[in-house]
Amino acid sequence: MPNIKSAKKRVIISEKKAANNASAKSSLRTSVKKAKIAIANNDEKVAVAVKTASIDLDKAVGKGLIHKNAAARKKSRMAKAMNAAKA
């Protein structure tokens, strides 16, 4: 544990940010998982689920949680799977 006041504060702030990032990543994974399940089950709400997941991926990129290319790759694969399921 640090002795300097500013270092103690940084530890507290880092813990808070880590908790927020973990929560945001978890909700991102959940929305992507819901989209994949909707694609697999060929639900009528598949377009809404994929759109929601895409929006969540873009928000995660804006917050710096994931790399923009990783988000683009996930969005592309979801769209490709959705189109293949429709056909």
C-alpha cells in the first residue's frame, strides 16, 4: 500500500475505473452473445439484436475498452452470419 496521499488516491481511482471497465465489458459481451444466440435460433428480432450489439461495440471503442479493429471484425462477422441465416 502506498504511503503518499496522491498515490493512495490513484490506487482508489484505478480500482474504481477497473470495476467500471469490467462492468462495461461484461455488458458488451452479453449483448454480443444475445445477438449470436438470436442468429443461431433464427429469431424475428435478430436484426434488432445485431444492431444493438453493433452500437454497444461502437460505444466500447469510444470508451477505449476494445480496439476499433476488433469491434469492426466482430460487427462484420455478426452481419455476415445474420445474412447467411436469412438466406
